[in-house]
Amino acid sequence: MGSPSSPGFYLSRVVALLLAGLVAALLLALAVLAALFGHCARTPLSESKVLGVPGSASSPPSRQEETRPTPKSGSAQDRAAMTPSSEWRPPGPWDQLRLPSWVVPLHYDLELWPRLQPDALPEPGLRFSGCVNITVRCTAATTRLLLHSLFLDYELAEVLGPLPPGTRGTSVGRVQVNDVWFALDTQYMVLELGEALQPGSRYELRLAFSGPVLVDAREGLFLNVYTDQGKRRALIASQMEPTFARSVFPCFDEPALKATFRITVVHHPAYVALSNMPVLGQSEREDVNGTKWTVTTFHTTPSMPTYVVAVAICDFNSVSQTERGKEVRIWARKEAITDGHADFALNITGPIFSFLEDLFNISYPLPKTDLIALPVFDKHAMENWGLMMFDESLLLLRPSDQLTERKAMITYIVSHEIGHQWFGNLVTMDWWNNLWLSEGFASYLELGVINYLNPKLPRNEIFLANILHIILGEDHALVTRAVSSRVGNFTDTSEINELFDLFTYHKGASLARMLHNFLGERVFITALKSYLEAFSYSNAEQDDLWRHFQMAIEDQSTIVLPMTVKSIMDSWTHRSGFPVVTLNVSTGVVRQEPFYLGKVQTLVTHNDTWIIPILWIKNGTTQSLVWLDKSSKAFPEMQVTDSDHDWVILNSNMTGYYRVNYDNLGWKKLQQQLETDPKAIPVVHRLQLIDDAFSLSKNNYIGIETALDLTKYLAEEDEIIVWRAVLENLVTSDLVSDASNYDMYPLLKKYLLKRIKSIWTIYSTIIRENVVVLQDDYLALISLEKLFGTACWLGLEDCLGLSRELFRKWMTHPQDEYLEYAITTSPLVFNETNVIETVAASEVGRYVAKDFLINHWQAVSERYGAPSLIALMYTIGRTVSTDAQITELQQFFSDMLEEPQRLTVHAKLQTIKNENLENRQRSARIAAWLQKHT
């Protein structure tokens, strides 16, 4: 799945988290009721008994069905759980989050029939019906069957078998189903059988069911309503990851329980149906009302987990190409296809597949690939095998938009999802605690793909800007989880949903990059090939991957490690946070310690150490790799002399997942080198020094004065990515809003204007004379906004003049009022709340944004959801410093949020207030330094 929001990447699962909160509240209420009637209340279901759904599973829903509440208001399972039972259920396997291993699925024959018709937009309460025949193999004698089910009503539940070899449920025996009941907390359907299933035998579960098509969430089977060619239209698509397949069909919904799927979709003839595989055949079916429907059956899939099962029913057009004999199609709104918006994605998809096939020497196993651009997918992307789904803003590109930044973003996202065809689909993690094996490696593969497609892009600088610096800014020793859990025994499905975060994606990618760099290209790729071949169509856990890396190490003699790959990497994946590595250049002693926010340690002691690879440079020359495998260690070769040109930088290219500190002499040597000959230090290390120094100073590892000393040379700095790092760390939104309070602005203006004019002249000239050349300068495109904004804020006259020129040009093509872009239905232009956040970033804008949110709250809430408002709270709360302001904002957010979010916001606002007070103290020290140096 696409990763959380970051520049050039993807958005977080805000809607999923909101729904999880609502469902959790519902389940809590149900649990209280259930406790009155027994441990797991139940309702019997015979083969002919209907649970809350009138008519047969294959008939269209009645008007009564259509107006029934959504699952949040209660389904048949809910009613079953709330029905008093004459029996008490003792604790049992239905209390565990993982299924018992009594049976394993082999194959699903699945039919889904959503009642979507093109002649009228669907009303609330749209439902689907379905049936599934699941072939299972019994591994242990049992009189119970447990499988996952959520928000589904049932018409039929029967068990056939044992199945003779080669049969599919015809002319075989029947196992009596005495009872069917539901365990809501763990989302199980439990079948009580009249006799025990026999180990080694195969059986077939036959289930008929119905459920809701969701409107307000992109989970399970959901609806999109959109505009195309001037008409309102609707489509249905699916999102099964991580645990939503169970809300579409009853299944064994765990990643290790792979099976083959033959999928059939019943749909209106005006629509096209898509699934993981190509179409096998079509027929016609007439319902009880005489309406004719198309029945589309697809070829059987390879063995795969339930979370990549995919269907879509839409009135889209497509463009296609053939890559190595396999069809690649991009599906989108008809007008988008006509206007060429899918052409860029089509042109890169085939080459990305070919690159990864050649890299791993493993062919993509499916006969086709579809990519579908959904009008509303909450800025997600999903790697479903053979039918990848994207929010259209992440896949489509106007032909007139030639910006490298935009193209790179789409390339990253498409590369990530295609990478999953090997890491995730072909080889799947055994359980969700190893999700980083899929998401982390898919995120890292993006870097190799974009370097292959565009070798001119600065690979290391892009990774640092878009991934490493972001996750280092979030990670610390008190983060409650590591990227991989040794146990992985979660107690609730919401804990699985929470794994889709920056740590899984960005930290996972950073650790994969570190591993790659200390092993080298040949060993790294050899190990990945071996791993993928060994576990194709199967499942793996972290230790399986480490074992294949160890095998690759032992097959060569060039790379020597201090201990096993498992020992090295477990020290990173099983532990939260990251180390600060400090070098004393006088003694050559290097030590490590956990990074704490504010360097505030708790009573918790960390006896373990990271096993740290240290690539380093001395006086511009790359040195041999060394290892810090204990709390401190002496490296005499790292000592420096009194020479003005003797300096050392650890963590070459920032390939290690840690920050670097130096003693006073070490920092002084680097400062002197920057002032004497900055180009002697490679640009990536100038970027590293700035970012490490300001982060360490903010958290009390070094004084802010040390970080500021590194900026004295900036008049000679002509790399805009370095300037971006300086300005993001120095000219923060907090600092801008507080500058007048400490008389800092004139000091900062004088200091920065003296240094910024050179870099400003370079880019202002390009903007005026040949702005087209910037469309291929990725680093400039992601950095210009900060440079431009700061130069104008500082009052640079040329910046103000250029701004007026650009504004006049923009006004010749006026659009609606600026803030209204944030709630328009033009996702290709704006599909996030950054407009409101930008307005709220200033002192005056805070009040403008707050008033706008009050007046347009319904539109904002419908488009982005309540969690986005919480993100806006941080922006609006930047100027909070008094209890009165806290009270004002708490009242504002209290009127907008439900109780769980309200409590969270109140606590975080108080935290913001304390952080703002600390920032003011920091600002006073900056002002004193500026006074001394201007």
C-alpha cells in the first residue's frame, strides 16, 4: 500500500483511523451488552434460515434492505451478539486475534453482486449479495470452524465433505451445521458442526451472504460518486488491506493463509468489471424483477492472500500497451483518458516491470496488469495483484504538466506498488508484525527505479529530503514500537491498522538502504533473488530474509561482517529509536547513545547497543568501513591534527540510520573547512551537517550556537537543497511568528540577506529568463518555495518585485477565492488541506483560517475527515503561548470534534503551548548569537 504523506510520497490512513475509532466505540457498547448474556452470545443458523436478509442471496435488495443502517448502526452479527443466549461461552479460540490452525484454505469460488445501476445514482443503503465456496484441508480434528466475517448477513452455511480426490463438492457427504454464531471482538464467524472434520481430508464450505457498500470510507467494497463528461456517475471498488476482505466475503483473512481465487462479478451491462485476472467468460442473468445483468468470470489467480483480492465495477475507458507479451492498461474517467492524462503512467509502467524482472530474474507471473485511477481513494495506492488502485491525483498527469517533481512523484508511487508484486504479493509476510518486509523494501525499490528511469536525478539527496530526514525527525528512543515485533500477537485489529505508518515505510526503507550499502550491490541483489525464489507463492518472516543474506555473505570473501546479518539487523529492527554517534576527534573515541527528544531520559535503561556500520571520509577521501559494536570504541585513524584542512565526517552519504555528533574541536574543524573551501565537503555532507547540527541543538545535545556557526559560509553556497535545509531549520514558522517579540527580525534580516543574495540571483534569473529549465530540476522544484518565501519575508526588494510580476500574471487568469480551492472537487489540482495550512501559518492567517473552518466546516469535514482537522490544529496552534489562547482553541475544536478526538486535541494543545515556550527561549539564544555576528 502507498505510504504515509510526505513530499513526493503518499498520504496517511486518516479515514481508516477515524472509522477504526467509531467501530471501536460501537464494539465497546456491544461488549457491555454481550457481557450481560454470556461470553460470546450466538444465534443459530440452519441451512434454510435467513439472518436479517429477506429474499435469496441472488435477488436484488428490497426497499426495506436499501434503507437499513450501515454496519456502524448494526448488522445481523450485531443483533446476534445482542440476543440473549441460553448457553454461556467459555473462553476459547474465538478470543484470539489469530485463527486456529485446524483447517487451511486451498481455493475460493467467489461471486459478488453489487446492485449498482447507471440510470440513477445509488441511494444510501446500497448493498451487495454474494456466495463463496471455500475448499479447505483439515489439519487437526475439530468440530468447530472459525473464519473471519464482519458486517455480513447470512442466508446459507453448509459444509460438504470429505471430498474425494479430484471432486469439487458433487455427490459427496454433508457435515451437519448445528449452530452459527459470531464473536464480534475478534470478527469471527463460528460454525458448530455435528461431527468432527478428519485430518488430511478436504471439505467445502458453502456460504451465501449480503452486506453494505460503504460510502464514507474506502474499505471493503466501497462507492465513488464523481463527475465525468458533465454527468454524475458512480463506481464500486474494493480495498481489502489489511483486514477488510472479511467485510466483503467470509474468509480466512490472514496473510499466511494463501489460496487461489476464481472470482465472478455480476454487474449491469453498462459497466465493465475488473479483477485480479483476465476475463474467462461472460453470461447473462435475469433477476426476479426482470432486470438483466452481466456475469463476468475471471481466470483463477495464483495462490495469494485475501488482502490483495480486488474487484472494480466502473464506466471507465482505458489506454493500453504490451510489455514483454503482457497487456498493461490504465483505467480512468473517460474525459481523463481522452485528454491524455493516463499517458505518462502508461509509458512508465511497462519499463518499471521490465526493470524489476531483470533485477530479480523473476518474471511477473500474471498475464495482465490493470492500474485504475479512482476519483476518491483518500490519496491511497494499493498493490492488488493484477489490479492496482490509485487515487487519480497520484496516477494521472496533464500532458501540459512537465514538472519533474510531479513526474517523479507519480513514478515513485507506481514503482512502489509494482515493487509489491514481488515484495508482498509473490512473497508475503507471515504476519503483520513483519509488514516492513513488504512496505519498507517496496519503498526502497522506488529509489532504484527512478534512478534507472532518470539517471540524472540526485539519488542520495532525494532520499535524504523525502525519506530519511522526515523519519529521523519523528523517531526517538521513547517511540513505543520498532519496525518489527518479535511477538506480533496483537490484541485488536486496530493495532494492525496502526502499523501503516512512517516507521514501517520510511524507517523500513532507510534500514534496507543501510543494509544495501554495507553489503554492496552484488551481495544485496543476490540475497534478494535467492529469498524471492525460495518463498515465491509462500510466506516469510524477517529471519528468513536474514538467512538468505547470510548465505550470500558466506558465498563470497570480499565483504566481512563483525557478526551475522541477523545479529546486526535485529539490533535495528527489534528496537525503537536510533543512536547518536559521537566522535571525539582528539582521541578518536566513538560512542553511541539513544536519541531522546530534548535529551530527556527516563528511568528506562537501554543496555543493548546498536551494531553500527560507519562509512566515513577524512579530508575528502572515503575511508574503509568500520563497525561500532559496543557502547564506545577507539579508532585512532579518526584523530585529527592542528592542520586547518584536517577534518572528519562520519556516516558517508548518510547511509546509516543515525545522527552524528562531534566534540567541540570536530565541529570547529568542519566550520573552518566550510568557510575556507565548502566545495571540498560534498553537497550531501553539507546537507547532512546542517540537518544533524540543528536537530542535535534542538534536542540539547549541542548548543544552538554550534549549529549557527555552520551557516557563516552560506554566501558561498550555491546548492539550493542545502539552503532548503538551512531555512527549514532556521526560519521556522514558530520563529517567524515570534521574531517581533525578541527584536530578532532586523538581526536575522541583516544576517541572511548578506548570504542569500547569491543563491537568489541564480534562481530569480532563471525564473525571469528561462523558467522552463526548472521543470527538470527536481531539487530546485522542492526547494524554491522555501527560498522564495524567505527572501520575500526578509524584504529582499528583488523578491518582492518578482512576486508582484508573477501575481499580476496570475491575476490575468483569476480563479475563485484562494481558500476555496481547498474544498473544490478538482483533485488533480488540490487534494489536501495544504492551502488552509499555508494560510494558517501566519499570525493573521491563523484567525482567517479559523473563521474559514467555522464557516465551511461541513465541506472541510466531508472532504478530508476529522483527523485532518487535528493536523490543522498544529498549524493554527503555533502561536499559542497563554492559557487564554489555549482555552480559545480548545473551545473551537470542542465544537467541531467528537469526544475521543476532543480529549486528544486538548492534551496536544497543552503540549504545543509548552513547546512554544521552549521555542521562545531558543529564539532568545538565536537573537543573542545574531547580535554578536551581524
